[in-house]
Amino acid sequence: MGRRGLTGKQDTFLSYLKSYIGDEGEWPTYREISDFFGFRSPNSVTQNLQALHRKGFLIKTEDGFILPEENEPESTSYGIPIHGIISAGKLQEAVEENLGTITLETLFPSLDRLFAIRVSGNSMIGVDIHDGDYVLLMDDDIPNGGIGAILYNGETTLKKVFYDEKGLRLEAANDEYEDIYILPDVFEEVRVLGKYMGHVNKNGIHKASRRAFA
């Protein structure tokens, strides 16, 4: 890990921003950042910026992100306090103890690789993902039969993804929607945006099942 919890890549990314702003007096464009690091998608730029913001090394404003005066985290992480241990067997004496906090990093160890997209539509209600929910995606490959976000011909969709020598099949979790088939000769037009890791709605945070991570 780099400075104060940054990964090596995040530390390099932050150093690039500081150097560029110091030399040019302004922020680099997404294109300049992508070209410098060899990113294939602007999403990679966004994910790095958001990761630095979550860890307090960038401040988010209405116009974008800015560097704090001192490149140290601007605040500590908030979490749910753990007040002790409770028996799930025999009755035992209650002992209150400070055991730390549950944070997003606890729930999602690879938090720096996560990003969220808001869902529009009900094709995935069979797996309890509804219109208006926010899906949590990781910049990673989607396992066969797993759920993920796909970009195809300039359009995006969240589906169960199946693939074999015959091609790619995108399956909804709602019988009202037909499967989408993509042939091998057009695979170059398909890009994985992210693997489904969970979703967030008014009822809380819902992590994907182990099968979705397989």
C-alpha cells in the first residue's frame, strides 16, 4: 500500500494529478489521463478519482474534484459501531465492548475498484434488483452465468451473462424480457463494464450471493 492506505496505482495516479496541476495550473482532461495511463475507458479515470475522494485525497465540488491544500485525508471514515459479542447459543452475560466499526471497506474489501450505476427498468426483478436501485459493479470479468453490465453497440444492459463457442447470451431475470444473443463475429463490439457485486436501495445494502461471485 502507498501513503495512508492508497494502493500503488492510486498513489501514482494522485502523483500524476499533482504534477500536472503544478506544471499546467489546471486539471488534465479525461482524455489526457487515459492516454497517460493507457486506460481503455473513461470509466477507469472516474473510478480512480472516486477512490481518491473516498479516501479523502480529493474534495468533490459541483464542478468536479479538487485537491485539498494538504494531500492528507480530509476526514476519517464513518462506520457502524460494534458494541460487543452476542451469543447465538446459550444465554450468557452481556458484556459491552468496543470492537471497532463496520465500514464499506469491511463489506467490500476491494472498495477502490467499485462504482455504482442506477438501474432503469425491471428486467432483473427476479434477483431482487428493481427500477431505481443502484447496482454496485467491480471493474472485473463476469463469470459464466454471473450478473454484470455489458456495453454493446453503444447501448448498456444489466443481465445474467452466459457464453460458449456459439456466442454470448444475455438473460434477464424477468420472463417478460427475451434473451439477447451476440454472435462471435461481433464480440469486438462488446465490452464488460463491470461485475455485479451487490445493490443499494431504500432497504439497505444487498451483497451478491456467492454464486454471483463465482
